[in-house]
Amino acid sequence: MVVDRVANADSAAGAAGAARSAELATVPANPRGKDVSGNSSAATPFASDEIASAHVAQAERLVQAQVRLEGSACAVPQIGPMGNRRVTALTSRTTSVAPPRGPTYSPKNFLLGTNLPWQNYGDDFGGLPSAPHKGVSEPEQSAKLDKTLHDLSAQGVTTIRWFLLADGRAITYDKHGTPTGIDLRVYTDIDAALGIAHKNGIKVIFSILDFHYLRAHPIAGKLPKHTPSAVLRSPAKMQALIDNVYTPILQRYAHNSNIAAWEVMNEPEWMTLGELGTNPWSAVSKRHMRAFLRAAVGAIHRYSNQQATVGSASVLTLGLVKGLGLDFYQPHWYDHFQFLGPLETPVAELHLDRPVVLGEFPTRRSFKSTKTVLNIAQRAGYGGAMPWSVNATDSYSAYAKAAPAMTEWAKNHQADLYRPKP
């Protein structure tokens, strides 16, 4: 589902950061109606149903055309025994990769987590250097996080998924649009976040970048000369993103036991042409996206001992990330994908080479309750599930209402839950 995100202006921007601040003044649309303002009282306008239908139609056309990915095939639905279209196996021509690292999630070692997924979208960890700091290390934000994680731990949640750099506003660039580093406050905020997570016995899956990073935001009616999507189209700039943004973070927290995994990007399909991406200014080719994802996964494995994953928009698009060496797959499920990618599809039928965790599912505006989704996911062979979401205020988030079901489900499935080491 798509909705315009709430405007997030940087009125205090200095001259040096004016162009980047203007570019980020309006936070862009999101396909699940996520309000990223960080303001729980913000009103969110929804144009979601109409645009979501367009995205589903796009997915149908792609699947029916059997679009082939570089090194892998797109899932092709077939008519099942009850007339339902099912997702078939995702075949691949790629070579074998190293065995997965970290815990092996399964229905009997089930990761019960949740999506935080932020306190202030894009500002939890650093932010625009010219903007006031609203990161987790600020006392008010630390206290808020401590209470949230304490409550989640009491509900049986062991892991949270958290957007780290989000739309990339904390990334710095040279005059040619090449990434040079990040706002140094990012590290102060990560340190604070991990300390609070450790105190509450919670592990963190950091989603390093959201797909909104790649959106080209017009400035004064014109697209800027240097756009983030150009970073992925240029081998040199893409490598700079890995070397100057991803690698320093991975090296600093390489052995931090509070980090369960690094997610390269959230739902890259929305910015991949031939998948769910349709804007040629912002989206990149499958070849460029897979090259970036592969390089980032390699960096995670080279510089840290944590797991690597990618948040996939649906089981329908897992072909984009197959064969990249992920330690677990992480598709998301929303009702508008149910027809082509039923939640009930057995994981075994996907013939994937790694465990599968359900990275997102709605706690509002769904025909399936939280308890039902958890039961179906475990029966289907998923190794975990994380509802959307605790702090987002979009039309698919109602975690407060879902919390009792999470607590009850955890209590009734004690023997099946994954228990991370302290």
C-alpha cells in the first residue's frame, strides 16, 4: 500500500546542507502506508487502496510474463487444488555459496520478534548534520526506548527489527555524489541503543537502508544532479557506499552480541525495475540491485560475525535475493499479496537454501489476526515472524492491540521458541 509520508522539514539547515535538506524536506511515499514522522499523533493521508491495486496488477503482469532475474527465476504462480494461485519453487542458476552462519531458525526454533521499527524515522541514529539531534542517545529518547523494550521483553519478544539509516539522511557525499561517510552521531546513538537492548534482553536486526534511500526527490521542480539511485548505477560509487558507509559500521560492531543480523535493505523490489519499481529516475536495474546486495552481503560476512539478510516485499520477489549468500530469507506478507503469494504456501515448496523468517505482517487492516498469522507461519515452515509495528502510525500498525495475542502465543509455544544467548 502506498501513502505520502508526513513531511519532515529541516528548517534549521545551514548553507552547506541546504541542498540535501531540501531534498529530504518531504519524506516520500511508502507502499504499506507507513507514517515515518515519528509523531504518533500525526494524521496520515491514505491513497493506499488505489495505488496498491496498481502495484498488485504490476506484480501479476511480472509474474505472468515470467520475468527472469539475473542468475535466478521469478516465482510463477500456478492454479492450486482449490483454484488458488500458488507460488512455485524459485529456481536458480547460481553457484553454491557458503553455509549459513548463526542460529538456524525453524518452526521448532521460532524467532518471535517484532518491528520497532523506529522512534523517529531517519533520526534515531544521527541524521542530517545541520538538523537538531533526535537520536536514541538523547535522554528523552533513551527513556522511551527503555520502556518500550521492557514491555516487549515481558511479552515474550526476543528480537526487534529496527531501521538504521532509513532514507540515508545521515550519509555524507562529496561534490560528485560519491558517499564519503556518515554523521558521526550515528555511532553514539547505536551505542546507546545496544546498551538499552542488552539491559532488556533484546536482540536487534538492523535494517541498514530503506528503499526510500533511492528515491529522487525534486528540488525546485527539478531532479538533483546527483541522486542516491545514481550511486547504485555506478560501480565506483556503489563500492564507496559499501566501503565508507557499511564497512565502518560493520567493523565497529563486528562482534556485538546484541546484534542478531544486518539487513542490507528493506524491500529493494520497490526500487528495482522489472520487479515492483516503475520510476526510471529512482529505480535501478536488477543487475545493479543484485550487484549492490551481493557486495553488501559480502561485506557483512567479511567484517562481522553476524547474519546477513534482506527484507523482501513478498515471497513473489524472493528471486531477486536468491543466490546472494543470505543467512536467512525474510519475505513480508500483507493481504494485497495473498492472492498470488498465499501465506499458507509451505516454505518447503519454495525450495530455498536458507531458513525463512516472516519479516513483516500487518496487525491492522488484515483479514487474519496476529494469532492466526503466527499459527499459519509456523505450520507453513517459517522459522520466525515479526508483526508490523510498535511505533509506526500507519494504517497497518496496531501493535498495542496485538500485544496480548503475542504474549499468549509465546506462553503457549514456549518449547518452540528460539532463545538467544545473553
